[in-house]
Amino acid sequence: MNLHPIRVMIADDHELVREGFDVMIGKFKDIKLVGQASNGKELLELIPLLKPDVVFVDVKMPILDGVQTARQISEHYPHVGIIALTMYDSENLITDMVESGAKSYLIKNASKNEVYEAIQAVYKGENYYCKQTHEKLTHIILKNKPNPFRKNKSVTFTPREKEIITLICQEYSSKEIASKLDISTRTVEGYRERIQEKMEVKNMAGIVVYAMRKGLFVPE
């Protein structure tokens, strides 16, 4: 359990969804809902005031939608973890949100346990997708059609970088990778940042997508 509750916010234009979310979060002792917003613009205004660790962003919102909101959060508040929350599981929406910086994508009928696990994972800087979304994302990656993650320029990776890419794709955390390779967690984070720069992606989900599209990792 964390020493301090994980601070969470939700942006959704439906009051009933926000109220239900409030009740759900209230059942988690190590998580605290610190604020609500009815649209992306309001959320962006509240983030510097309420200082959340993790934000749930509805994909379909008035004034500023989830994709635009996620992009601005990634740019101005990169330390804040983003979880996309939506009724839709279309391929375009999933890729748009992942490309915009979301580390998790949950369908609104996700279970209480999935919501809890998503918050914990994103808080640690890891990715989390509910089963339905994970299957869609894998399908998107493996389809032979252009997508936002495919880059045309040639990029080379060192043997160590390839090793770390493989472990990331196998869902190892930075701490676990450090232990496995007998290096420091900070060193792993340095490698991960350089890998992201080379791939031109924003997070570990982007690394997985890129690696699978380029044949650097083949799922079993």
C-alpha cells in the first residue's frame, strides 16, 4: 500500500458517471478522488490546483475532447498518468488516445478490480488495458495497414536496447528489468527514454506497438 493515497481526478460530461466513480473510489483506502470536471478544459484548469497523480479522461466530451485533453496533459503535466475512460472501443479511438499519451484505456463497464489495477499501474508509470481493449490493441498492431506508430525512417538499436525493448514488451516493470539485467532502475529509465526518442513515441505502450510493427518483438 502507498504511504499516501494516490490522488485521482475524473473528467466526464455525465454527472451520473462521476457520482458512480466517486462512490467506487471511496471504497479504495489507498486512493483518493480529489476533484471532478465536466470537460477537458475544466480538467486542465484544475490539475495545477488539485495536483492529481492520475486522471481519468472521458474520450467523448464537449468543449475539449479526450484526445485533445490527453495531448495537453502529456505536454504540460507529463508526471500525471492518463487513463482513457469510454463507452467506445473503436480502433481509431484506442490508437488516438495511446498516441496522445494515455497509459491505460478502460471501457466504462470495466470491473472495480480493473479500475483499481489501472490506477495502481499508471501511478507507477506502467501501462494497463482491460481485456477487451488489450485484444483490440493487439489486433491493431498486427494489422497490415498504416497507423500513427509506424515510422518510415531507419532506426538502429544497440543489443542492450533490444534486450530492454523485449523485456518491456513482456510487461516487465523498470524495477524488474533492472533486477534481471543487474543494473540500476535509473539506468533502465535512461535506456527507456532513449528508446522512446529513437522510436518517436511517448510511453511504453508506444514502444510495444513500434516493436511489434517492426518485428523487434513477436508475441507468443
